[in-house]
Amino acid sequence: MLDREGYRPNVGIILLNQRNQVFWGKRLRAHSWQFPQGGIKHGETPEQAMFRELHEEVGLCPEQVRVIARTRDWLRYEVPDHYIRRDARGHYRGQKQIWFLLQLLGHDSDMNLRATDHPEFDAWRWNDYWIPLDMVIEFKRSVYDLALTELARFVPRGNRPHRYLRSGVRTKQHRASPTNDRENGNASELAKVSKTTVS
């Protein structure tokens, strides 16, 4: 399902633990890390898609998280041609995403990367909110930066992340809507495989 401009509607999930660290998943049989994300199916709202993807990719149910906020508008990224199937080139441009900020109410042991027969991740870990994005595939980095920036002001107080701890260029901050609502900071942190792996 593509819009008129060739973007597929999608949701992204920034999941916090009680220390305001964020969940990163290591893509199955790959050396890249990312947040949970996935397409919005026909007839789904972004929130319904978010809860479905949360269960499919991380194994969590709605009652195990609290929705804190979401981005106000779509955030878009384009996918380079060499990542697009030949028959889709010229039609498919990339993703447009609504991002959700969630807080885990349960425990680390509630995570299940094999909740479905088609897992997305083979390992996961918690990282600081503003860890550099070097291990995210390059064409997604700017939209990750936009989502983290827009939603940072909704991170619960007490251990709120500070942007100055992050290396890199600041981006323009966008407004978000609340819902009914370290080496130098470093890519090697994401490169280390979590102790929590799929068995």
C-alpha cells in the first residue's frame, strides 16, 4: 500500500525502560541495529499497527507498555534504488512513518524475539537515548534523528536524556503530540551483541 508519492505508511517504536534507555534490536543475520518498525496494513490505524508490530518483533502486549507520545506528522525517508526490487522501482520511494514513544511496564524477561515464525531480530540491548546512530543503516539515520529529537521532551523526568551528550549535528526540532494521551558515545556500543539473544 503506497501513497501517491510512492511512500509506504509505516510505524516506528522507541521503547524506553525505567532508566529511560532505549531498546535496540540487531537485525536477523546482519550487523545493523534498529528500532522496531513495520508497515501499516489496510484498515489499521497507526496505533493498531504499532501494537501489532510490537508483539511481532519484541513479543510485548499492549498491557506491558504505556504509550507516552507520538510524532505529530509523518516522517519520511527514501530507500536507495539498489535496495528496491527491480519491478518496484519507479513506484516505491521509501517509508513515511508515525513514531511512538513507549515505556516498558513489565520486565526484560517479557521480551520474546520469537513471538512469530518470522523474527526480525536475533539479539537486543538497552542503550542510552542519544547514542550515535552509526550502526543504523545510512538512509534511515536522519529520520531516526528527527524522531528522537521530536519525542525527547516527552521522556519521563528524573533521568531525561541530554542532547549535549550526543555527538553529531543538531537537527531542527519538530513538535510532537502527546497521546491520550560512551569511546565518545559510540557506535561500538551498538556493535556489541546483547547478552539477550534468541535461543
